[in-house]
Amino acid sequence: MALTLTTTIDPDIRKAHTLPSSYYSDPEIFSEIKLGFRKFWHFAAHKDQLNGNSAIELEHLEKLIDEPMVMTDDGEIRCISNVCTHRGMLVVDGHCSKNTLQCPYHGRTFGLDGSMRAMPEFEGVEGFPTGKDDLRIFPILNWNGLIFSGIEPSGLETSLEEMERRVGWMPIETFEYDATRNRSYDINANWALYVDNYLEGFHIPFVHKGLNRALDYDDYRTELFEGGVLQIGIASEGEPIFNIPEGSPDFGLRVSAYYYWIFPGLMLNFYPWGLSVNLVVPLSVDSTRIIYRGFVWDRKMLGKGAGGDLDKVESEDQEIVEATHRGVSSTSYNRGRYSPTKESGVHHFHRVLTKHF
Ligand code: FES
Ligand SMILES: [Fe+2]
């Protein structure tokens, strides 16, 4: 990869300087990074999103890695190409509940396993069909019903082991997809600024007055692992908490939220009501789509505590991130410094990013 810039972030946070502003504002660096996303695993869907469908289009993956894909289920879950092997039309638009997929252009039909089944007006075509006429199958990982896919992905195993150890006791596979919790926001800021903001609780007392009342700010925790960060929100008195089983490393702690970030742009936020997935999808150097998906565990807990009013917290964050984008794009800013006690997550992200790019 021909990099326009190589930067190292000092491993000692007390000596380190933050990411150079070109990472947020230079279109060439942006393109390099975006292309590199093809090497990573990305969240495709929770299996409950299939709910009544045999195939769903994974539009966010197309935006992330320029690869149109569908997730199909015929008893086995697969992520397959959504690109017809005849002349390249997209096969599934949105979702489908049939047991075959038919291309709307000239009627080529595929099984849910991607195999080419039928094609009109192809009598006499030599050497047809072959395996090349089947829809391509992409690798998947299934962790407790959360399905990940990618083009040539690697490197998610440590994050999944970490989450299994910590929150694997939750019945994540049975969480119910709740489409009323879907959100999609396009913001005028670089994707990495959105990740930076997510990775510290430092701004909570300044930016999120409501959330600050639900959390014990002094006890907010940040842990680093290969390819990700976990932040743990500890509840204020009287706020809802997880009923953590004995045997969990957090047994006895008053946890109100587990905030996982996984490189590059996946956020898995576990609350006593369930899971809120945020997908950070870079659209251009200065615009980013933030997609929310919600999976409910305990309906009675909705609307309460740290995971209560997510729309308000989101709009407070977006305002900050958009203004910061204007700041880092100016000639007056290049690099800053980190708070050793409050910004270890941001430092870790910058280290991971500059290691890959
Ligand atoms: S492009 Fe799909 S049948 Fe022709
Ligand atoms: Fe925030």
C-alpha cells in the first residue's frame, strides 16, 4: 500500500501526540484507509434480522467495502454476493422470503446457497453452467448470533474471545431485533473523529448532562485489547444494572453499560435492556453514516439508565464531532496530547490505526 504519510503514535501515552490532522482531512489518506477496510471483519447482521426472510441485503457492507452482499438462510446462514453472474445486476433489493433468488434483469435463478439453478434462453451455450456462474460465498463468523463477514477478513478472534469472557453469559443469540430502534444519520465529519469521541468518557460531564447523572463518572473504566476497547459504565445509585452471574469477572460490580468498540468502526453497546449496535460507515473524507440497530433482551428495561435516551446522547455527540471536524481541518491544528487517565481508549485507537495505515 503506497502511503502518503506514515506516523507512529508513541506507546507511552504521557509522551504521545494525537493523530495528525491529515488523517481526518486528507482525501488520499482517507482512500487508503477505506480500501484497507476490505482486510477486516465487519458486522453483517444479528441472525434475528432474517426473521421471516430468506435473504436480506447488507447495504452497509456495500458502503463499507464496495461489495454488494446478501445474508441468506436455508437452515445454514451464509453471506453471498448480491451480484448476478450474468451481467452484474443486483439480485436482491432489500429482502426476500422465497427459497430461491431470481435476478430481476433476465431471470437467472440461484439457490440460497448461491448455486446457479436456472437461466432462460441459454440453450446451446457452451461450457455452461460452471462454478463461475454461482454467486460467490464470503467467509462468515457467527458469535452468539452476531454474524460477521468480509472480503478477505482476518483478526477478529481476540475481540470475540474477550467479549465471550466478559459478556458471553448474556443470551445474545435470543435478543430480538426491534426495527423501531433503527436509525441512520449522515454527519459532516470524518469517521475517525466519531470513533475518537466514542472512545472516551472524558466528555460525558461536559456534553451529556443527562447521561452523567446515570453514570458514576469517577468509576468509569476503560480496558484495551488487541483490535478493540471496552469501556464500562458504572451506575449511579438507584440506576438499572446488570444482574451479573458469579463467575463473570465483573460479579459484584454495579455495571450499567458495556461499550465495546472493535476496529475499525463497530460499536456494540450492551445495556440491561439489550444490545445497541452502532456502525460507523465512512462515506467520504468529511462525511460519515452512523447506523443504529437494536436488539431487545428485556423490554421492561427500555428507556432507563445509561442506555435510556440514546437519541439525545447521539445528537449531543454529533454536534461535537461535526464542530471538531471543522477545527481539525483548519491550519491552526495538527496534533494534540492525551490525558493519561481519561484518553487511553483514543490513544489505543490511534495506535491501531497507524499500525495498519
Ligand atoms: S444480469 Fe442477472 S439475469 Fe441478466
Ligand atoms: Fe458522547
